[in-house]
Amino acid sequence: MKRVAKIGMVALCAVTLFGFSSCNKKKAADEKITLTVWESTNGPDEFIKQAGEAFTKTHPNVVIKYENVELTDTTGKIALDGPAGKGADVFVAPHDKLGALVAGGHVLPTANPDDIKARALGACSQALTYEGTMYGYPVSAETYALFYNKKLISDNEVPKNWDDLKAWVSDFNSKNPGKYGFVMCCEGYYTIIFTTRNGNRLFGKDGTDRKNSNINSAESIEGMKFFQTLKDVVKVPSSDLDTATVDGAFQSGNAAMHITGLWNVVPFEKAGIEFGVAPLPALPGDSTPAASFSGTRAMFVSAYSEHPAEANEFAAFLMSDEMQKLRFEITGALPSIDTKVSSPYAEGFLKQLDYAFPMPTVPEMGMYWEAMNSASKNIWDGADVKAELDACNKAMVGN
């Protein structure tokens, strides 16, 4: 009897325990949760709002709250706001910030990395893998290419190499006062292309050599010397080659060619510009398009989130076919997964992506931008190329 009584008591406890467990699970499922999401304006904001509404339809206990924090500001802001308990649950960041985010302990690893890697484009999953661990969820693949105004240059005139581009621009400028044959932003995001001849890559082949940046290698120096000669035909000071000015020149119909990305497709279309997109011209000595940075825009789950499971689920939801197509329709950015989208410009970007390489994610990359932006402007304006690149290297790796 005592044995039976003990068994009954255990059974009663088990029923009671599992009964409470079931109630607790139900309570958790019914609990109203608000996930704060940081994203940029001008398209990505609208995407998050619409994606949030769609997510809530299937997860009625979860509400997505959009907050505007620009792509370039999220890394610094999460470092301050996260520990204070007022940061985002999910936030956007470019993949090159991954090293700093991981080193600072600000992000959680991807919850289901095998599934996400199988779904994402190879370049995207590679870009979000740091020291063997994947972080975040890619939402778009980005690179830049050569835009050309079809009213100013025909399809068959688009230069295949930089020497031909220089010659065409010189002839065009002489015949079209007040217009520009070519413009580009004089910053490190774009000028890196001139350092990539013969496979030369920032921080080495895999972008992980933290002792040697390669920015002052012999190939980089020769490439940036050629970049410096472009001023002979462009004839614009670096102070007038900022993003807003060069985008404006093309958007107003005053520039025949311009290097930029898919983010400018919608503004240029709205301006009535009839344009095409082609791979970058080949560097002197090379026969294939010059290499460009490829970027992966990703949504990261904050290490400070009180709802990491729901945050991971929402971030993964943004990679579904439906959401990726919606994002393309709203922003024009290339999907991070293998899905078909309709665009007359996608082919040019996809060709360029074949020659693009992910921006390195090592922490030293954080020093690249200011250092290379400064070096690019100084070189364009006539400074000694080797001295500028040596200084850039020193700023990144200290030697």
C-alpha cells in the first residue's frame, strides 16, 4: 500500500508539474511581445513595417516596432544602448561590422545556421561567418557597377577597360562643355577597385590577415597611380566627388557614366534617366572586370534582447521568398537568396558580383574607411601615392 501510495503521489506530482508547465507554455505563447527593429529610411523602413505586419498575422502575440537608425549608426548605437537596456532586439548592419560586433559581445550567433546557410547565397553566408561561427541573417546582397546614360553613350560604346574609358571621357568632355563623361565617389568603398589587379585583396585572399592589410602592396600602389591619372580627364577636385554631388550629376542627366549601386535605380528612374548597367571596366593588365566590394546587408539579433527566440524567428522570416521579393520591389536591392526577380538592371549587377569579394570583417576593417577615404582624396588631388597608402596601412595594422 505504501508503494502504491508513493507511486500515486509521484503521479500526482507529475500531473501537477506538467499541468503547470503546460499552462506556463500557453501563458508564454499568449504573452504580448514587442520587438524593436532598427533600419534605415528610404525603402528599408517601409519593408520592415510591411514585413512586421505580415509576421504579426502568423504570430499574433508579437508586434514589430520600427525605429529609424541608419545603417552606418547601428553598430555604435547598440554598443551604448544595448547594455543600458534600451537597444533594439533586431538591427541592421553591414557585414563588415561583424568583427567589431562579435568582439564587443553585442550580437548572438545565428539560431539555425545550417538552414540559413542552405538558403542564403554563398557569398552572403560567407560574409556573415566569423571565426567559424555564423551571425545574423542576410537580407540583401550588394555591389556596385558602371551605370551609363543611354542618351549620352550607346550600349556598344561602354568601355570594357579603364584605358578605353579615359580615352572616351576625354573626347566626350571636349565635345560637351558642362557635362561629364565619367564621375565616381572619391571614397574607399569605390576606390578599392584600383587595388585589386592580379588578385590583390585587402587583408589577404580570405580577408583575414590582420597583420598585413595589402593596401600598400606593389599592386595597390600601381593601381592607385592609375586612379590618380583619371583626374587628367575628369578634371574635378576631390571635394566635388562626394556621394551627393556625383549622384546628382548622373540623376540630372549631366554625366554619361557613374559607378554606383542598385540603391540608386529607383531615384534615377524617377528622374527620367534612361540608363543601363554594365560590369566595371578591366584594370590595366587585366582582362576581366575590376573587382568590387560585395556587401551583405544583414539583420542581427542583439545579445541584449529579452526575446531572442522571437527576434531570431522574425529575422529568419525576412529571408523567405515572399519577403525577399517584397524587399526587392520596395528597395531594388538584390535578394540574399536564390530567387527570381524582374529587373532590366539585375544582369549587370549579377555579372559584377562574379568578380566581387566580401568586405573583410576583421576588426581592423573599422579603421579602413576613414583612412582610405582620406588617402583617396589626397591621391586624387596629387599627393604621393605610396606615402598615402603607407599611412593608410599604418592606421589599420600599425606597421
